[in-house]
Amino acid sequence: MRDRVLLMAIMRHVLTALGGGLVTQGLLSSDELSQGIGSVVTLAGILWSVIEKRQRACLPRPPDPPAAQAGSGER
């Protein structure tokens, strides 16, 4: 989870820096930059979530712990 948050923060900063150059050159407006960065980060988050869920589905499931037997004195 921490890796995901860190990667998303880095991605936002990189996109902001690149987009700032485009805004400075007059190729993008600041509104277009904000919308573009938000879209890219949102899609990346969705894609990452799907990949993580598929990877977890492929992992072997750990065995269930044995059930406590009645009358064993454990509570």
C-alpha cells in the first residue's frame, strides 16, 4: 500500500513538472493540465488495483486454522 501511495505521489509531481513546461510554452491551459493529471492518476490507480487483485487471486490460499474442539477448556 505504501508503495502505491509513493508511486502515485511521484507520478503526480512528474506530470505536474512536465505539464508546467507545456503551460509555459502555451500548449496547454492550467485547467487542461489539472484535468489531464487527474485523469492519468485515476486511471493508473484503477489499473494498479486490477493488477494487484489478479495477482492475489493467483496466490495459493493458506490453510484454515484448526477449529477449537468443544470441551477443551480453551476460551
